[in-house]
Amino acid sequence: MGANDRELIAVMRRYFAAKVELEILKAELEAARQAAGAAIGIFYDLRLNADHADDLQRSHRLKGEMVSLMQRAEAWGRAELANGGSAQSEASAEEAEPFDGITTMPFAGA
């Protein structure tokens, strides 16, 4: 496994960690909104909800981070394909075993 593969794995780990963090934060914010009986448009407006503004800003930062991380992963994939690589080698495609009627493929670099 090369340095680029390790970097991709690190990027994807951070992506999924941010995704989990965002899901938890969204659930907490929605529970707070419902408990307050606030309308969606008012509760999620940073200017109108000073009590939760920090969490709302954090959710926006996490979304932005996830977009950036996914763009990095996509760029890595495009570069890999442009350099004559592929998401999977022909040899590993031949080694793929069917599972309940679905062919599974090993992760590139594994």
C-alpha cells in the first residue's frame, strides 16, 4: 500500500467521522427544536437563535468539511484512473467471489 492509498484511507476515515458527528449534532438540534416548539425556519436561522448558534455553525462547518474531503477522494480516484490505474486490477477481478448472487470486489490497494 502506497502513501497515496494511506492518504485516501485517512481522508475517508475523517469523512465518516465527520458524518457521524454531524448526524449526532443534527439529532440533538432537532430534539432541541422540537422541545422548544420552534418553527424550522426560525430555529435554524443563526441570526434568530443565539442559544444554538455555535452548534448551527459547527453543523455548517462539518458539512463543508465533508464536501471538501469527498472532493479530495474523487480527485484521488480521477488521478488514479488518469495514470493508467484502476479501482481494481484485472487479477483481483478474477479473484472476486460471488456472495449471495452478488460479486464482491476487494478494495483497491488491499
